[in-house]
Amino acid sequence: MNINNKETNYPALYTLIVVFFFWGFIAAGNSIFIPFCKNYFHLDQFQSQLIDFAFYSAYYIGALLLYIFGSLRGKDIVGTWGYKKSIVYGLLFSALGAAAMIVAVEVNMYLGMLIGLFIVALGFSLQQTAANPFAVLLGDPKTGASRVNLGGAVNSFGTTIGPLIIGYALFGTFETISDSEISQLPLNKVVYLYIAVGLLFILAAALFYFSKKVPAGINDEPMESSNKAKNTLILMTVLLICMFTPVFLSYKSESAIQISELQQQLREVSNTDAIHSLTAQIKSIAHPLELQRMGLLFGALIVIIATLIFSYTKASKKPEGWGAMRYPQLVLGMLALFIYVGIEVAIGSNLGELLTLNEFGNLQSSEITPYISMYWGGMMIGRWAGAVTAFNFAKSTKQILLGTVPFIAFGVILAVNSLAGFNMSHLYFFVICVIIQVIAFYISKDKPVRTLIIFGTLGLVAMAIGLLSSGTVAIYSFLTGGLACSIMWGSIFSISIVGIGKYTEQGSAFLVMMILGGGIIPPIQGKLADIIGIHNSYIIPLLGFVYIIIFAFLAKGFLKKQNIDIDNLEVTNTE
């Protein structure tokens, strides 16, 4: 692949960052979609989290299929098509998913909506595989991180306004609507939303396809052999299917049908004795069923952890055929990225249910939008600040921007929500958490391992405070999870692929597959919430932050043995 022109291709870059916006817009909007669907379709917390399962597992399936077909051909599929065509194909595939969503909404079918989101995210998987290296291609490689960070900043703006727009489409207003009224709402605005989104996908595809200023971006370099890694990932996928399938089928079992009938009776009675009797019957049937489901879901998590440990153990003894998995920092990083994406999504996706508790404000689903926007906006705050370090500013200028950009981003979040008509006064004091994040940035000094340890500790402490408290303190603590997660993609990615040489591209593909965490961990937290309560279920992200801190220390040790100076790496803070 030759780069003849070192000047940045700005028309192509501006077209590309539209794609980054789509990813954030849809992904963050799912956090509003989840509580809406729970009330609209009368789902439990696990079932509502299947929105995340469908969306993020599509990233994994898409990346895995590209990797498998590329391995069989001996050449990277995306590189062979060219980054330009790959993004066009991905956008058209996402447009097909938007059409499937429209049909599903028209027939009022939750499963159809899950399928539609799955197809949209399959398109995103192809787009994301091509977009990051394409951004580097559009100019001098030395400034490639700056272009990727620009895309990340736009992506994060999408995560901030996505909840607002999707919330309006679902509820038809920014005014409060009780959860009991949600099932009576017409979904015509959702149809309009996905018509608009589908047309935007097609328009963006046309801009890419017909633009003569967007290069083809063809990369015909051969793929490194890794048949053992490929076969192991396929086996892991089969085992995951074996774990999840019984959980899905259990919702059609005799016990589940009996519980549904008793719940219907419970909604229709008003006698106190009858309520207590029906509640006791439901609990006696549901408890063993829920434990069985929880066991299978934890089994899925064990499958992933065991697969990665098995892969590295075998690769360390006989590396032939394992490709990038021979490197401990890559395998540990795959698990870290899996957990990071999982807890990032789980915190936001379960937040809507948490806010319905009396001790957390007893909010209706239509009232949670500012909180969801602030949580995902926290990702924007961190990424905008992280983007500063990628530009060639003087050191003093960087220090000033690092201290001011987060507050500008915080102001943008407040402004867009206020313009939408929400009273944001209850979130003004969240600026204290932003100040803590800014201090963490200064202490981190843009060193990946130190950054990961400090922000991992910030997330761990925030989750602990949230679990041990309630009300505004706990809400702020859980929202701080977004600030803590905001820098983790870049830090984990940088640490994981350093020193793996010719396997860098393959290692990057393996890491992208681990976006699967967003499809596995939120349903696990959702099912745990069905058993021990939504508040206590936040033990899941707390444990996730513990592993991320451990990963930082372990990876530093492995890299030190490889004589790699990890502290001089450049961090790219985007997804």
C-alpha cells in the first residue's frame, strides 16, 4: 500500500467522520431503548438487555467472519476490497438493518427489532474494521492518531445526542410519561427515525462511492497464518451458542409460561392476601429457574476466559499456528477489552432500571434521558481531553487545553439537554467528578499503563461508593463510570499490540472481536439484577475494573521482560 501524498485529504476525512458519528449515536441510544422496551413489551431485565446482546455480538460475528474468510483466502478481506468499498458495503448493510427495524416496529415484534439491530451492527463491524486504518491512510502516518481521535470526538458527540433523539422518537415528547402508559404509545416516530437513519446510511454510502477525492485504500498484503487461533475462536463461538440457547428457550418452558400466567393474575387482583399468595407462588417457581439461567450465563463468561487462557498456554509452548495469540499482552488485552466494553455498556444500559428505584428518584423511563446522555457524555469528556495529546501543540498549550476541554465538553452536554427542555440543575454538581477526572489526566501524564491504573482505580472507587450509597451520591458515582471508561479503549489497545511486530494487524482484529463484551456482560448483569436487585448487580462493573487494573500491572511486567518501554507509547483514545 503506497501513500504518495502526505497532505491530509480533508474532504475524505470529513466524509469518514460521519461514519464515526453513526456508531456513537445508535450505541448510546440503546440505553434509552432498553428501559422503553422493558415496559412496552413487559420484559425482565435480562430480556431487555438482549438489545445489547444483539448489537454487540454482531460486532464479534462480523469481525470473526471477516477473519475466517480472510484466513481461508490468505488475504485480508477488507484490504482486498479496499477501505472505501468496505465502508460503502457496511453502510448499505446497516441501511438494510434500518429497514428490518422499520418492519419489526410496524408488526410490533421485539425479536424483529433485535434482528434489525443485529444487522445494523453487522454493518458497523465492517465499517469499523475499515475506518480506523482508513483515517490513518488519509494523510501523513505520523499524524494518523490525530485523525482517528477527531473521529472519536465526533463519535462521542453522537453518544451524547443519541439518547436525546432516540428518546424523543420513542416517547414522542420530552415531557414525563409514566411507565404504565408506555405500552399504549404509538411507535410511528420510531419508524420515522429509522427511515431517516436508513436514508442517512444510503446518503453516506453514496458520498463515499461517488467521491473522487476518497481513495480506494486497497491493502493486498498477505495475512499471517493462525489456523489454531481460528479454530479455537470458532469452538468458543459454538460453546457460547450452547450456553445462551438454553437460556433463551427457558422463556418458553412450562415454568416460564406458568410464571407469566401468575403475573397476569397478579396484575388483575387487588386483594392483599391474594397478592401475597401469588407473589409467593411466582417466587417459588422463578427462583430455581433464575439460578439455572444465571449459571448458564456465567458459564458463557467462563468459556471466554478459559478459551483465552487455553490459547495463550498452548501458544507459549508451541507458537506455530497461533499467530498474535503467542503474545501474553495481546491475550490479556483481549480479555481486558472484552471486560472494558462490557462494563462500559452495562453501567449505562442498566442505569435506566436503577433510576426507577425509590432511593434513586423513582423516575419514569421518559425522565432518564439526561442521565443517560450525561453518562455517555462522560465518554465524550474524556475522549475530547484525550484527543488534545494527539495534536502537535506546545506543552504549555496542551496543559491548558487538558484543563479546559473537559469543562467545555461538560457544558456542551448540559446545553444540548437544556435545549431539549430538560432541567439539568440536578447534574450541575457532577462538575466535581469532572474535576477529579482532570486531576487524573494530569497525574497520568499520557502514559498508557499509569493511565489505565489511575482510571481503573477511579472506576473501582466510583462503583464501590455507588454500591454502598444511594441517591445523588450513588448516581454521580455510577455516572463517573463513563469518565473512567473514556480513555480505556486507547490505553488497552496500545498496551496489547505493542511489540507484536508483523502480527499487529491480526492482533488488532482479535481485539475488535472482543467488543463482544458489550453483548455478554450487560445480560449477565441484567439476569443478576433479576435475582439480587438492580443496585447490587453493579458488583459486576466493580469486578471488571479490578481486572483492568490487574491487566495493567501484568502487561507492564510482560513488556518489561520483552525490553519494551511502554511509557513512550502514544495513546489513541477512540473506538
